Amino acid sequence: MGNSVRARAGTAAVALSFALLLLVGVAGPSAAKPGLGPRGWAPGDLAWAPSSALVTALVWAAYLLGGSGVLLRLLAAGRDAAVVATRHAARWSGWGWPLLLGVAALLTGPFGSADHTNYAAYGRIAAQGGDPYFTAPDAWSASDPVTSAVEPPWTGTVSIYGPFATALQALASVVGGANLRQTVWVWQLLVVAAWLLVRLLLLRAGADRARVDTLWTLNPLVFGIGVLGAHVDLLAAALALAALVLAARSPFAAGLVGGLAVSTKITFGIAGVALLVGWWVHERSGFWRRALLLAVGALLVAVPLHLWAGPHVFDQLERARRSISLATPWRLLLDRLAGGAVAAGTVRDLISWASVLLAVVFLVLLARLTRGLAPATTIGTAARWVVVLSSAYTLAAPYSLPWYDLLAWVALPVLAPGVVDLLLLGRLTAMAVAYVPGRVVGMSKTVEHLTLGVRRRVVPYAVLAVWVWLSLAARRGSVRASAPRPPAP
């Protein structure tokens, strides 16, 4: 298959994937999409509500087509970057398509999980003077039209999100009022704005435009999971990238924005660590001054936000620490060992420690694979380490979901093409397929059995294959790097 054919086939697959995802988003409630009640002044749904079997097939097809399309576009650009990238980037280079997709996303209702109903409930509780870190949605008010809409298994779960996320959720609640659909739509506005901001920041950072659009803007996996799923991780990722870009002008401003990222989701503090590495490598003479300004800026934002959130802000985070999600290889180990001679609690403790060790191994391997891919600048090195640190964490973590990958994907376009693109694409595609349709209610018994089977018995082995692939790719790269060069003619 020639490069031009690859590029055209990839573009066609990506376009069809977007169409299927948007179709599910504008359709009525389904096993993938919770109903949000009266539309109020927000956009509504089509009268057509697909069955659980049909919506599962549509979303699976969309993600498989999307992953394949991105793969073909990467392969085409990688093999003939000078021709293919220039030819196809010109077609998609402006802001027309991104803005059109953003508007289209705002005509949909979020799907792929019911997390957005949790966000609305936590914002409603905070806006009405309650503490979402202490009071679960089902303990707030049985008659409240927003908090009562939270679905199992989260009805009795307090917020795990940072205080800035809660502040944004409260803002959406204030604007949306007692109408769930309006509240969620305001949240979608924030998510779409963050998605567009990432593209702007990547271009400002000097990333190749064709690569930005292949990996971010026109990536159906990122769009479907992050934008159409309306996940808070996309907001945190945009803030983390903004901190990297601002660091070139003002470490203090980078600290302020980085503090907001950490206060949205604590794991996004990875961006601060990556910035420190970038300064240490490229601007060591002023390292301590910059590090101090970064820390002061972050603390000026994070401390007041956490004081506002109250003493229970980390309660659910501590409880979630020992969770193990179904689609990770760790779940295979838990299911095999727990209930036998070893107590389940002991197995969870062993997995927690083993995952930390594996994350360190993955960090070393990913650092080896990305060597030489980043521009020789502070932001280039920082972006590289965002990819390395966040990917090592998500790959090794016992509890991992597809939207956890978004931090790596906001920084990946800054790097030059490499096998890491394919590794992360494989991981994201597998995890996206695992969490279809996305809710725990609304499925027929057959669909529930099928989708749980894929999540528990297929995808963990696919992720395990990515682990092996990463190890082999890093070893091959190491061998090539250490091989003696032929003598010059």
C-alpha cells in the first residue's frame, strides 16, 4: 500500500469514526448515554434511541476505525513525511474543521460513561453550600433533580476530584440551575474550549501542524473519549500543557496554572516534575530561581483552593488507592490469587507495590525510546517527560481508565514520530474498546455478558501485549544505539 493510499484510507476511516461517534452523541438515551431529563435551553436529543446491542456495535466500530485510521496516517507520514504531511496537512490545517467539530460536540449529550452526571451532582452540592467530599449524591436530597440522577455504582460515592474541578462543577451548576441537561451542557462548553486550547498551545509550542491534527484534533479516540465523554481529565490536561508553554515566559505564571492543574486532578502534578527536568537540562544556571517561582505560584493557587474544599478533600482519593480496574493485567493476577491461600487484601497490597516497581521500569524504557525525539528546548524536554511519566503511570497503574491517557496525548505531538506513538495508540484503542458501552445499567443480559467478557478476558491481554511490545522496542532501540557505526568512507 502506497503512502498516499495509506493517508487517504486513514482519513476515510477517521471521518467515518467521527460520524459514528457524533451519531451516538445526538441519539437519544442508550446503554452508552444516560438520559439527562428536560433539555431546558440546552440542545436536546434525537427521538431515536439505539438498543444496547446497536450502540455497542456503533461505538466499537468507531473506536476500531479511529485507531486504524490514526495508525494509517502515522505510517503514511512516517514513511514519506515531506510529501504526505504537506499534502494532507494543507487540507486540515486551518481552524475551520476544529471549530466545526467543537460545535458538533456541543449538539451532543456526553456518552461512554455517566461521569458527567457525577460532576453535575458534586457541583450542585458545592453550589448549595454542601461538601461533595463528605456528602454523597444519594445523601444530599432524594428529590433534587441533579443529585438524584447519579447512576450506580457512584450514587454513594463522594468526590475524588480536586477543588478547582469542584469549583468549575459548581460554576456549571450555578449557570445550569436545577436542570441537569443545562448543567451538563455548560460543562461541555468548558471541555470543548479546553480541547481547542490544546491545539492552539501545541501550535504555539512549535509542534508540527500535521502531527498535532493527526494525534490530537482529528484523533477520534481522543475526541470520543475526552470531548464527547466530557471528562475532567481533558480540562486538567489543557492546564498542564498551558503551564509548560507559559514556563518559557514566566515560571511564576506557569506555577499558577500548574497549581490549577494539580487542583483539578492531583496526578497532573507530573507536569511540574517535567518542567523541573526541562530547566535542569537546558537552563541549569537559573534552575533554583525558576523552581522557587514555580512552587510559589502553584502554592498560591493550590493552598487556598484546598482550604476552601475542606478537610475531606483527600478522603475518596485514599479509598480509591487500592482499587484495581477490570481491564488491566493486574486484575488477572487478583482474580487468580485472591480467594485462595492468599487473602484479597494481601494480594492488593502486593499489586500496589509491584505496580510502583513496574512504573519505574516503564519510566526507564520510555525514556530510552523517546531519547532524541524531543526538540532541544525546555518545553521540548518537558513535553517528553510528561509523555514518559504519565505513560509509565497509566500503563502500570492497577486502576486505569482510557481518559487517564489524555495527559500523554496533549504532549505527544511535540515529539518527533517514533514507536511510542504506536504503543500509546495501541493502549488507548484497547482501553477505549474495553469501556464500551460505558454504563453499568441499560444493557441486555447478552450485551452485558459480551462487553464484560471483552473487558475482563480480552483487553487485559492486549494491554499485557503493549507491556511486552514496550520492553522489546526499548531493547531493540538500546541495541541499535550501542551498535558500532560503520567507518566513514
